[in-house]
Amino acid sequence: MSRRFVDQLRDGDNLEDVYLVTDKQLRANRNGAPYLLLELRDRTGGIPARLWNSGDHVARGFDPGDFLFATGKVQLFQGSLQVILNTIERVESQKVELTDFLPHTEQSVPKLMERLRAYLLRLGNPHLRALAECFLMDEVFVRNFATCPAGVKLHHAYVGGLLEHTVSMMDAAEKLLPLYAGVDRDLVLMGVFLHDAGKTRELTYTRAFGYSDEGQLIGHIPIAVEMLTEIATKVPDLTGEPLPRELMLRLRHMILSHHGELNYGSPKVPMTPEAMLVHLIDLLDTRMHMVLRELKEDKNNPSAWTPYNANFGRRIYKGGASGDLYGEGGGGYD
Amino acid sequence: MSRRFVDQLRDGDNLEDVYLVTDKQLRANRNGAPYLLLELRDRTGGIPARLWNSGDHVARGFDPGDFLFATGKVQLFQGSLQVILNTIERVESQKVELTDFLPHTEQSVPKLMERLRAYLLRLGNPHLRALAECFLMDEVFVRNFATCPAGVKLHHAYVGGLLEHTVSMMDAAEKLLPLYAGVDRDLVLMGVFLHDAGKTRELTYTRAFGYSDEGQLIGHIPIAVEMLTEIATKVPDLTGEPLPRELMLRLRHMILSHHGELNYGSPKVPMTPEAMLVHLIDLLDTRMHMVLRELKEDKNNPSAWTPYNANFGRRIYKGGASGDLYGEGGGGYD
Amino acid sequence: MSRRFVDQLRDGDNLEDVYLVTDKQLRANRNGAPYLLLELRDRTGGIPARLWNSGDHVARGFDPGDFLFATGKVQLFQGSLQVILNTIERVESQKVELTDFLPHTEQSVPKLMERLRAYLLRLGNPHLRALAECFLMDEVFVRNFATCPAGVKLHHAYVGGLLEHTVSMMDAAEKLLPLYAGVDRDLVLMGVFLHDAGKTRELTYTRAFGYSDEGQLIGHIPIAVEMLTEIATKVPDLTGEPLPRELMLRLRHMILSHHGELNYGSPKVPMTPEAMLVHLIDLLDTRMHMVLRELKEDKNNPSAWTPYNANFGRRIYKGGASGDLYGEGGGGYD
Amino acid sequence: MSRRFVDQLRDGDNLEDVYLVTDKQLRANRNGAPYLLLELRDRTGGIPARLWNSGDHVARGFDPGDFLFATGKVQLFQGSLQVILNTIERVESQKVELTDFLPHTEQSVPKLMERLRAYLLRLGNPHLRALAECFLMDEVFVRNFATCPAGVKLHHAYVGGLLEHTVSMMDAAEKLLPLYAGVDRDLVLMGVFLHDAGKTRELTYTRAFGYSDEGQLIGHIPIAVEMLTEIATKVPDLTGEPLPRELMLRLRHMILSHHGELNYGSPKVPMTPEAMLVHLIDLLDTRMHMVLRELKEDKNNPSAWTPYNANFGRRIYKGGASGDLYGEGGGGYD
Amino acid sequence: MSRRFVDQLRDGDNLEDVYLVTDKQLRANRNGAPYLLLELRDRTGGIPARLWNSGDHVARGFDPGDFLFATGKVQLFQGSLQVILNTIERVESQKVELTDFLPHTEQSVPKLMERLRAYLLRLGNPHLRALAECFLMDEVFVRNFATCPAGVKLHHAYVGGLLEHTVSMMDAAEKLLPLYAGVDRDLVLMGVFLHDAGKTRELTYTRAFGYSDEGQLIGHIPIAVEMLTEIATKVPDLTGEPLPRELMLRLRHMILSHHGELNYGSPKVPMTPEAMLVHLIDLLDTRMHMVLRELKEDKNNPSAWTPYNANFGRRIYKGGASGDLYGEGGGGYD
Amino acid sequence: MSRRFVDQLRDGDNLEDVYLVTDKQLRANRNGAPYLLLELRDRTGGIPARLWNSGDHVARGFDPGDFLFATGKVQLFQGSLQVILNTIERVESQKVELTDFLPHTEQSVPKLMERLRAYLLRLGNPHLRALAECFLMDEVFVRNFATCPAGVKLHHAYVGGLLEHTVSMMDAAEKLLPLYAGVDRDLVLMGVFLHDAGKTRELTYTRAFGYSDEGQLIGHIPIAVEMLTEIATKVPDLTGEPLPRELMLRLRHMILSHHGELNYGSPKVPMTPEAMLVHLIDLLDTRMHMVLRELKEDKNNPSAWTPYNANFGRRIYKGGASGDLYGEGGGGYD
């Protein structure tokens, strides 16, 4: 039987499925009897749920972030839906289909991965190609890279987001490189690959998206440099010689400077053509993704504007009917 | 006889050619006798020149910005070259080959112009195509657009620079548009065409590059909006209907927001996908141009770094021999 | 029968009047029965209202921003007043007295308009006087200028606010001009008239105050320049000659620079004495209005300070009894 | 015999007058013989002067800031005038007419002083009037207040500048107060009087303009508060009662907040109507003075723009002939 | 009988004690009957309380900030505790043990005071020692200095906090001074003593912590300078000579510059070694106090991070078990 | 024979010693004859030097940064000393006593090194002690750490400056740690040791001070993290177990956050007590060093103020005679 997602629940439905718990409170009702107030979520949304007559012993059995198999009934209360629970039971996260609980890219992860490999394994510079191979031979890294979001909130905040963002930037780089002679193609593609690779350790993305301790204390930029220097030691096994010092210098610089300015967390500004291009393509892909996502998430809302997005500092204009640009719908400008 | 450029002058040469005067001072020598100290320039550089025993009546005959036919002799003085003048004579600027005196694009202006026309006349939206035609029918505008630099100092600061920058951005837009579905191609290309069109009135570029009074008081962003609204009134002659209001709104917004932030002189931040893309491609083309120009202008200097550029806030790393990236030249990283 | 305003409603009153709907939600009560929760407003304030047993068909009949003729009863609920509705009926906005629903200036709009005309029609410079006449002959413009607020929230946020602010600035200019010889009086007065004229198109003010699409995408500064260039084309009909180029340059510059700094949305800083004075008087009138309004709106509150105003970044000190400044009320400073 | 000012010196003139020394260097000529290189100044400008064959013993006899009676001959050298000195002799500054050496206001200091007194002695609030009297009874203060510039470089940088600026602000306040009901006139006038009074101790202005040690370490804002609290203790001698605490609080606040923002050196932002008005009038008078001075000092320069002023961050537009605003001189705008 | 603190109340308890009222609202229940909703607080926390059937006459009898003797019963309501009141009676604040209601330092105030005196009375410079004695002879000042918090929210926000912060800074100064030869020890210790002394008048701390009118309009920095100049006039009574001018200059400068930068409210940056050291030790003590307090207040929370503190702009990392730093608990880094 | 330093050269001296060349220009004299203009330096200063009749072949024989054995004669020219060279000969830098050419700490480097070792080898945490040992066993690192300056210009800009700054911070940490319970002493000391260790690779300091390519592209913060991770792999050889993960996390965080704010180049702000303390002690030691150095370098200048230091944004007040603080020298404050 296929899963019943939160956005499919209706008043009167019976509930019988696994959900992610994202909030847990022990409260008392008007008679002083304790009950549990939970929030249950999956990738489509969240719903409050109450388990009456339920004390400390039940509450201690699980934590926010755990998965629960829950049975109960959906009802309307004060204009919103809630669940009155009958039973709850903790489920190991291994037994759960993660993609049911976290938003994920609409593209095919295996195809994106295939495209990433194709870019990397066709690099002309043998040192960089060998470096890429060393990364791709690391199975844990590859699995993380394929799963990790590109951000918790701002952009590409879904499973596979990092991979999608990276491949999209490689596509943009491939298109733009012919316009700017004097920029090393291989370095740029490698810079794109590495620039956010540290997010695989900065973020947590096996349950809810968040930051790891290392992510908060170190950040993805220094983490990526560390990952590079570690993997770089394996290159001589493939090529018989160490990565040229000059190449490592430029790779590390591209990672460190890709946020473009010190106050955005880059300890150095871009000072090579390749670092500059990686920074600019990152900015372009990120900003365009944000604008287009605002429009997409708001497309059923009849307003001419998306809601104000505080992180982005603006609303996006959706405008009137598409015919407007061709003037069929109304008055002209004169 | 072909022109003798400033960078070809040598100690002992006879001088006999037209030069642009960019500085004029009346001084007195140790005996109190007055002489003229001038700076003569062409597109390859400048040289100081002295005309002994020369008083007010000579000095009043011309101003900085004028062209002079000058004869005299080149000599070394305190380690630098200077000219001791025999005669000077003012020349009308119409008789002068402007391109000898101002730096110009290395690309062919007619070919760039052809590519611009091709982009514009193939626009799918008939209103935008008609608008483009109206601009292209304005001969003064076209001549200015083909001549104007994109800046006085920062980037594309040469005759034809605006055109080169515009076509380069159109190329980039054409390449990137397929990656970002939901962005209107015709609007973006028109936005690229218009975004800096106001520079044709903001700048002066018939002698030395500078700012017009209107340029300083109004700026190219409001000027471009004015140019658009004026030309837009001619569109109905071609299409039989006014430019749709919605289209004008989005065109004006693209121009106004293309600097991306208020403190860079845009009174609005980009709030449509097309305005965002025009802004980002402008940033990308400008920054890449600056980095690559720094490298190019400094290529004969053996230092690993370009000189510090205060406008850019950085030096650019040139690095060692090109072989370094392949490790043939030296030690590796381990 | 005169209107019963929201701030006159008391527990137990019968309600029977027209109100502006500013919020509409369809909710379900504890038994799952749907009801409508509305907010009704007029210029004196707002009150929540419920219509029991009311479904989608009723809710679809009107939108926030519409006017409703409502009957029902006022009651206390959880310490606040609310309305239990019996009937609601949509009313066309043409049939409504707008001034009952929007706050308006305490001054007489016709008298303010008279004073504005007097300033403008007595300008000494015939070109500027003719320009002013052209604006005043445009009936739509005049009606909008007389109605428009000067802002949505920050200052003069009421019907007639723009006119009041403009005349107040003209009064200030008239007083200050004799102190600063070398400043052109006519230019300053015209600059004051035009500086915020674009707000007539930037804002919406027929129902609740807000921003038009053009207002958000273009902003009142470029709109005002556009209005000026359009109306300027009519001047030759009155004077027989075009507006002098120099005059237009200075007028456009005054509008563009009146916010004083780029990061406040002016693409140019003031660079003429007149532009500087218009900017400074605008700042002065706006800031003084804000301080005095904070005091006025808070005059019944016994605290020595107005509430914190986040837009203004401060509270205003009201102090003790007025006698304090004369020391009759208490201890001195020694 | 009237003084020969620096701007009246010509090649070949004999020099025989007192000058202010502003630079002193002991140098050696090509033969190693020492000579003194000085700069001599008066209020009209400066000129370099050399005293040949002059060693340490002469150099030690005076310092920059001293006055010298000098004899010698003016000559042209490398296009500029210089003085070859015969004799120099130190002169006590008491014997010197200070106004010959420092720029001073073009207005009459006694008349300005009279107007200041008139404003202050007609204040309605008896406490404030008494406070003003106490200041005016302090002869040292009055002499300093009449002499002190309002700044070293930025604005009103001349003897009498503080007084001129203060009276100009009082004029502006007098004109504007009727427009803003609810602002206490007496407090505003007193605030204007006190706001920069600390400059009498912050600056030095008996020789060249500069900052005192106290001025650099404490600044005119805290100094003015100190002056106020000290003089305030004398008020009870006149009125029989101490200055009301509330009045002192508002006076101190006006002084402390008059720069408007923390990063301009005001430890508090304006939080009373009177403090806000004093701040705004100060800004207005200062900025208008700066714009008009730029124009005035540059009036003989044929350029349409004043030179770039780095402190002000801009050039000021002077425009074409005055007729331009009336269009007699040229083409129109269409 | 010892006081029952808010954090000791449990469901079903009888309440019979004095509390501080910090909120008062008159509401109506569902039947329209009025009741009072209060917040009662002591230094351990707050609890809501309701007095049924209680009208205006009762509500007018006291204000937030007053103390009430209250009787009633504690009960659970919607998962939180509240009080149902039987009687309330206003109590004069003099009869109340202030330390029961405001948080206070964990250190002994008399011992801290003793240490402060010891530092001050052993100063080597007789003028500074005499100045300190004059401060310590002022009983009101001493009582305030011993009671005042160092801030309302940010750091040392408890009774005795100013004293604790001052003595902690003196300890740090004493330790650091030997490392930086050329810094005057006596000046630094006096600077530490005075730097925040103005908080005794800036803040209110007899009921809830807050700002006085003088505190908001003037601020503790100018107040401290005023206190210093006033007390300084008493020094000659002890020493027979006025405080040296140079000493006063440096003392005032230390107070004025101790925030380090203009935009933090210091009208001058530190320009003497002593002012620099006082500023740096203040920063150090304040920041370390904030970090350590975040950790302490959150020590029972099992998360690895303290909650986000918006004033501080960060969370603090608490990490795993303390054993982790010694690696007994888990995996290593390799 | 002991070296004759630049600051000991006098008019007429014979020159015969090794100097560092810091500038080289080939010029032509009035007759067109080429000559070399050099700048010769040692740690006490620089002097211009000319080698007449010297062409390209000589100039190509050495570069700025090389050492030359030079003979010639010192003479006065235009008030300054210069050298007329007879012979120059390139000298290998290995044969040169580096300390003659670069400024160095006034403290004993071996004693500072001894104190550093003592701090590190007495650390209580065995992992950190082992880590320190691994660093100290690396001879190249130790030699660099003992030689490197702490900066090129701002502070401790001399040979041994990094070591001096590090030990000074350890002294300060040792003194302050007892005041702030809850801060791990061993972590702080290790953080101090590591925080600027990357400067050993960021800077060049074998000839003139400057930045390495790696220094400019990567910066000392990421370099130090890299050095730490590399050396950390050697710890298990000493302790038999890897460095605990938690320890490494906190060490890396201390290095990364020690500049305190993102716009100063730290990609993270301090979020542990130890990171906060290391940052604050670094700030304190650096700022105090800068203030005291300004005073020291200017001690022979009779002005009351040091010259304006643009990097520091201020001048430092030196004040009158030291007696002033005791009032023996003059008037008091009353």
C-alpha cells in the first residue's frame, strides 16, 4: 500500500504510517492529566498530533528526529487538521525510505552523477583528472555528494541539491569558457566540483536538514580545502608524481575565494581568472535558482508578486497573464 | 607616410605629425623668459614638449583637447624623452583620424555591429523587434553606440567598448538561457541591449574620454530609461499598436536595476528573472574583462603578480611558466 | 444617520454600516462547521468579525479590499470586542465615502491646493511657470496629487499627505531662501513640487495604502522624471519655445538626487545648490513630521517616552508636565 | 604704509613685511653649504623663501607658527615666485594684526555679535535667558566665541566662522519654528547657541587653525556639555533658583545629539523635537555653506564644474552662462 | 517562614507571599465578567495570575513595578502553571527585601567593595588617590555603585554587576600591566573605576532593571565625565592643590573612548596607552562574561550548542562529554 | 672590522660594505649617458646611490632583493646624502648576516624560544603536549617560527616578531586564565601557539619582508589549519592514539576564528570560550604593541602627538613632561 502523505490527509481519515517527529512536548489537560503533543512530518508538510493520557515513560522512548509508526484519526480542530493518536512505535531510520521525508531534487540523481563523472573524467590535465578519479573512488564521499543539499534554506535545499547545483554550474562554465580566452577550462571545472564539496560534512541531511558541529565551527570552505589536501595525497598512486604545487595553490585559492568577499566568509577575494569565474558562476546559478524557485513555489497564488523573502530582501514580480508581453490582454504604453 | 606614434619616438628623432594636447602650462625659465610646457598624446601614450620663448598669444590659440600639428626634435632629459618644439599649428578635429588618438577595441566594429543587428532583428516578440528596429533606424544613436567606450577607466575603456561589451553579454545570455527555463529570452536580449545604452550620452568620447554634464548630473541609468520611452513612441508606426504596458514596465525595470544594489546607483534591485539575469551577466562580463585585461596589460612584466589596482581592490596572480600546471617545471605538493 | 465608526463601537451595540474588509479566513469550529473570520476596518481602527455557518459560496463573493455592508451585534470576547455578523453584502467602492475609510490630513485639501497653485503660478521664470501650468491643467494628475499620501507608513501616511508635505516644504523653502544667496528660488520651488510627484503613480490609495506594480519595479524617482519629460513637451504650446536644455538638466537632477545618498535610492548625490536645498528641506520636513507625529499619537499615554519606533530607530522623549521647563514643578540642577 | 599681501607680490619686488612661518627646513646646496627653506604665509596665500648660508643657530631662533619680519627680493624660479631673503627677525604675536594672517568672515563681527545678543536676551524662558546672560558675562568666552572658526577645513573655516554659523542657524530657526508647532522656540535657540560652543576650546585659532590637545582627546561635544554645567551653576545668582533639572536634561541632550548619528561622534541620536531641529538646521546650514563656498571660490575658473572636493565627495555644477535658465543662449529640450 | 520562590511553586500549592507585578491587564471572560490578568515575578522567574470578578477599582490600586502581597492557589492550565488569586494587597517597596526580586551577583558585595577600596586607596599617585577617596566618601554614590547592574540585558545584568565587572577588570589590569611597560598603572586603575560609573545614573535598578530618562538622553559616558568633573572639585580639600590639568584630560579621555569606536557611542577613539588598555580589558571582560554566562545558563540542556543569542550574534559550542578532549570517549582524527 | 650602517654614514665618508638593493633604475644624464640609480638599504635605513656610465650589461647582473658589495663615496646633494659608486659586486645571500639587513626584536630569540618550549612542554593534556612536541621536532618550522615577523607593516614587523608576539600572548593568557573559570588552559595556550603559525609560510623574510604567493592566495589562517592537520598525523607515533576528534575540532576553530569577524578574514566568529579568549588576547597584544611602538618610535620628536598613522586611523597622545601627571609642572583643573 502506498504511503499516505501529510498533504493528502483529510478530516476523518484513519492514520497508519511512519512519520518523522520534529517536535515533542509533554503537557497537561484541564484536568491535569498529562498528554503528548507532537509534530509529525514528511516531505510534503507537518501536522500536530496528540496522544492522551501519556506520561514520561512514553515521552522518553523517542526524540525529535526519530521516526514513529503511528496510528490514529485525523480531525478538524479550530479550523486546522490534527491527529488524535492511538499508538506510536519507534522505527529505526535504516528501515525508512529517506526520500519520503526530505524534499529532493526533481532531476534524476543517477543521471546527474553520470554527467558529473563525464565532465571530470574527460578533463585534459592528467593531474586534475587523476585527482577527480581519487574523489570518485571514495564511495562514502560519492554517496554524500549525491545526497547532500546545497543549503539548509537559501537555495537547492533538497536531497541532491548539491549535485544539481554543481552540474548546473559545470554546464554554465562549459558554455561560458569559449567567450573568455585565457581561462583554464580544466581548473574551472575542477573548481566548480570542489567549491561546495565541503558541504557534505558541513550539513546533516539524513533526517532533517541542519548543520553538523564541524559545519558550524569550521564551515564548508575550510572543510573543502582539507578534503582536497587529503585526497591529493592519493594522486601519486595513479600518476606516479605528486600534484604540481602550482596546481594545488590555484585549486585551494578557488575554494577559499568562491564567496567573493571577506564578509561572506571567504578569507580571500578571487585573484586568478579561474577563481573569479567560479565565483561568478556560483553567484549566477544561486541567484537564478532563488528567483525561479520563488516563482515556482508561488505559482498557484493569484497575486502579481511572490511573498516577501527576508533572506533574499525582496519579492519577485510575477506579472499578469503571459499574454501581456505580447499586448493582447490590454492597454499599451504611449 | 604613415604616422609616427608616441611609443615609436626615439632620442634624436625629428617630429612632424598631429598630436592631441592634454595639458598646457605657461611657465618661466630661470631668466624669466616664458615658455609653453605641453603634453602631446596619441593612443599609444604621451610625451612632454616645450616651446621656448612663447607667450600668452601663442598659448591662447588652443586648449587641452585640441589637436596640434607639431614639428620639433626628440631628446633625452633626466632619463626621459621630451620634445623641443619648433612650430605648432591647430588642426580641426574633423581632419583627424580619431582612432589614432583614442584606444579602440581590437575587434572589428562593423562585424560587432552586424552581430548586434542579427541578435535584435531575430527577436521573436514582434513588439521588441520593432523597438529594436526603431533604435537601429536612428543613425546618430547607432554611430554613438558603435563608438562609445563602456567606461572611462574601469572596463572596456576604448572606442567600441560599449558595443563589444554588449555583444559579449548577448553571447553569454544566448548560451546561458537554455539552462534557466522560465526566463524570457527576448526580454533578456533587449535588456542587454538597453542596459548601458545611456552611456552614449553619459560619456564624451570624441577627444579624450570623460563625462558629459548630463552624464554627471543624471547618469546612464536614467538616461537609458529616457531614451527607451522616447523611442518607444515610434513603435506604433511599425506595428500599428503601442508597446504593451507590461513589456515597458519590465524593460524599464531591467535598466533601472542592472547595477544590482542601491549603493551602486540602481534605484531598484532586480525583481524579475530577466532583470536578475541581465544584472548577473553584466557583472560576469565586466569582472572577467577586468581580470583578463590586468593580465594582458602586464604580460611583459616578469613578476608573478599584476600591479595593485585600487579600483579593483586587488592584484591578479599570473603565476609561473604555463608548464607549471602540468608539473613539468618543478616540485610537487605532498 | 451619521456613521458609527469602529472606535465608537461598544459591547452590546447593534452594527449596521459599511466597512472595509482587510482580512478574510474560512475556518471550522469545534464541530467542524465552517465559519468566516473577517477583519472590518474604517479610518479609526479595525475589529474582528465572525459569520457562523458560512461556506465557500459566501467567501468567494468578495475579497480583502472590498467594502461590505454588514449587520450584526458587538460583544466582548476574551477581553476584546468582536462582531457576530448576521448579514454581509458587497458594496461598490464608488458608492462609498473614501474619507471614512482612509486616514486623511487634518488640513483643508482645497486650501492646500490653493496655496500650491499660488506658489507655482507666481514663479518668475516663465518657462518654469508654464511647466507648472501644464501640470495643473492635467486634471487626473491634480486629483491624484491632492489625494495621494506621502508614504505608506513612515510619514504623512494619509490622504492629502503628499500635498501637505509639498506645501510645507514650499513654506520652508520660501523662508530659508533669503538666507542663502546664490540659490535660484524658482528652481527650488519647482524642485519641491516635483520631487515626490512620482508617488502619485508609485502608491495606491483608493482603498488601503500600498504600492502599485510600477511603484515597486520603477519607484517614484524615475517615475517623476518620466512625468516631467512628458509634460515638458507641452510647454512650447504655452511659451512658443522649448524648455531650455539647462533648465531640464537641473530639474531632472533635483528629482534624481533628492534622497541625498545612493543607498537611499537616489542614483546621484546633489551637485547643485538647488538640489542640495531641496534634499535638505525634504529631510527636515520629513524628520520633524515624524517626531511630532510620534508625540501626537501618544499624547494620552502617561509614559515619559513614546513607544519604540523601529523604522525611526528610537523613542521620543515627552518629558514631565509642561511646567517643568520653567522649574515650577520640582527640584533644580546644581 | 599698508601691508603688501602675498597675492600682491610680483617678480622683482622688494619684500619688507611680517609673515607667518608655516614650514622650516634646513637644507644643503650643491656645494654642501646649508641654507634655510621656509614657507611664508598671510591670509591671502603662501610663498617659498630661501635664506642662503644660514645654519643651525639661525634655524633654532624660531619655529613654524612664529611671525617673522622679513626683507628680501621676489623672483621667478622654475615658473613660480619665490623670495630670496636678506634678513629675518622674530616678532611677538601680540604685535601682529592677527586678521592679516588668518582668513576671516566677510561679515562684521560686532554686528553678528549684536544679533546674537539680541536673540539670547529676548528669550522668553527666564532660566534660559539668565543662562545666556551668564555666558555673555564671561569675557574670555565671548572673545573666543567671536573669533573661533567653525571648522579647520570643512566649513566656515575662518575667524568669526563659529559666530557667523551660529547666527545663521538662529535666523533659520526663527524662520522655521512657526512651521512646526509643538517645538519649544527658546530651547531651540539656546541649543543652537550651545551646540558648537565647545569649539572655542576644541580648536586653536590664534596663529594657524588647528586642534588643541583637549580638542583631540575630548572633542567639542563633551566640552560644550562641561561648559554648560559649569556656567549653569552661576544662574541662581541671577534668578534666585537653580536651572530646572528638566531644562538641563534637554539642553545637554541637544548638544550631545546634534551630529545626528553615533558614527559622526554624537553619543546619542536626537530624541526630542528641539534636538532634532537643531541637528537638522546644523546640517542644512553646513551643507549649504559648503556648496556655496565651492561655487564662490571657483568663480573665475571657466569650467562648468568646481574641482573635486574629497571631503565633500563630489564636484558642484556651475553650468553655463546665467542666461541659460531662461533659454536665451541656446537650444531647448524636446 | 522562608519565602516560597516562583521556581519552587507546584500544582496545588497555596500561595501566600509578596511578588513584583510586571504586567497588569483588565480582561473580560466569556460571560463578559471582568477579571484581572497579572504577571507576578521574583528573581527566580514569573507566573501568570488571575483574579476573577475584579473591576477597575481594584486595577487602579497598583501599577506594574509595585509589590503585592498575594494569596491564592497554584494550578496547571494548558500545560503551564498559573495562580488563581484570592486576595491582593499593595506593599511599600521599603518593606521588601529587594534582593528577593532582582537577580544578584553570586559573589559577596561587601568583599567586592573591600577589594575595590583596596585597589583605589593604594594608588601611588596622590591626586588620583585623593580623587578616589572623594568618590568613596560619597555615600549615595557608593551605595549605588554596589547595587547597580552593569547592563540591562547584555552582560552582568544583576544587582552588583557593575561592581563585579569593575573589580574583575581591575584584577585583569593588575595582571596585564607588568607585560606592557610604559603604561601608567594608576591611570589605568582609575580609568577602570570610572569607565562605567555613569551607569549608576543611566540605569534604574530599584525594581525592574531599566533606563532612567537621563540614561536614555545623555548616556553613561557623558554622565561619568560629569560625575568626575564634579567630584574633582573636592580634591583640593584633601590635597591642597587642584587636580593637574593633564591628569584630568587623560581621565576624561579614558571615559569617553572606552567603547573603542564612534559607532558604539564613544565620541573619541582611544589615543593614549591607558585609554587603549581600559577599552581592551573592558571588551575582554565583557565578552568572556557573555560566553561563560551562555554556557552556564544552558548547562542542563543536553544540546551541544547554547540557543542562538541575537545580541551576541551566535550560539556557543558546549561540545560532548568533558572526557572528549582527552579522547577517552570516542574516535580520533586521522 | 665592524659594519658601517646606513644611519652612520656622513658627508665625505668612504663606503666599502655589503648592502641590500631595494630599487634599481637605468637612467640617462643630461648628455644622454646612461647611469644606474639604486637604493641601498640595511636595517637602519636606506640611501640613494649612482653608478655613472653604467649600461644594461651591469644592470642585468643583479635584481632588487640582491646583496651588493659596494665601494664609493658619500656626499651631500640637494640637502640629502647620496653615494657615488665606484664598484658593485653581487654577493650570495648565504654569505650575508641577515640580521644586519632586517630589523629584529630587541629581545633574545633563544630566550623567547626557551620560554615557548617551556609553556608547550608543560601542557597538561597529553595529546596537546604531544602535538606541540611534533611541531618542535620539525627543525624547519622551528627555524622559521623563530625568525618570522608577525606582520609586514602593522605590528611586530621585525625578525623574531612572531615569536615575541606569541610568547607575549602566552604570558597574558597565563595571567588571565585564573580570572575566567571554565576556560581550558591547555587549549588556550595551544591556540595561541597556532593562531599565527601560518605566517611562517604566508610571509617572506629572508631579504625584505613581503608576502609569498601562497600567502597572498591562501592566507595564514587556512595555512595554519593545514599545518595543524599535517602535523597532527604524527601524534600517534608519540601517544599511540590519534588526536581526539573533539580536540582537533576546537583547535581548528580557534585558528579559523581568531580575527574575530568575517570581514577581517576569519571565516567563522569565535564560538567557544577558548576561541574567544585567544581572539581577545590577540587583539589586546596587537593593539597595545601598536600604541607603544608609536610612542617609542616618536620619542625624540618634541610634539605632543605622534604623526598620524593611517593604518591605525589615529595619532597617539604623548602629552607634556612626565611630571605633569603629578601636577608639579603647571596649572590645575578647577
